[in-house]
Amino acid sequence: MRPHTIAIELYLFGGAALEPWYSACKGGDDDACRTWERQLALTRAEALTLMRRIASSFCNAAAPGATAVAIRIRVESAVPWSRRGAEPRRVRLADVGVYPVERDVAPATFYRP
């Protein structure tokens, strides 16, 4: 997986390490819910740091004068194969926020104007 994909999945779902807490929470365990929520907040903070650095790297290469980066996550759910032509994919957008571009991050080398 690519770093941005990992960061997005951690931000949205908390990663595999939190799955037991999430399952127990869904089963009605209030202590597990509190633990899951607390750990999800920590995981999201770490994932957000990575997403901000990746976005800043792109901006430093593609738009060196940019002062801020907006982070939005787009999730497309697959349509069951039997209904692939009958209905569109469900799309969910999550606006994460707008953050200052970090100048101490190296410019991405994959972007070519």
C-alpha cells in the first residue's frame, strides 16, 4: 500500500489494531467503546500528520506558492456485480480540514507540470 492510502484507512477506520475494540463496542461493551474512541482519536491524529505532510509535499512541488492545503477523503463503495449497470457507486466525502503547507517537507518528485 502507498503511504497516503495507509493514512486514509487509519484515519477512517483506525486500523486492524482497533478492530477487537470496535467489535466489542458494537456488541454493547461500553468500556470497549470508550477505549476504541480514545484510541481512534490518537490514531486519527497520527494519520492526519502523515496526510498533511504528503499533501504539503505535493504542494511544494506543484504549487510552491500555496499557503494552505485542503484535505478531503473520497470513498467509493463498490456496487454488487449483479447490479453493476443498474445503480451508481455510493460516494462518501469527508472534509478533513484546511491546514498550512509545511515547508520543511521535501517536494514530491513524481509531479511533473
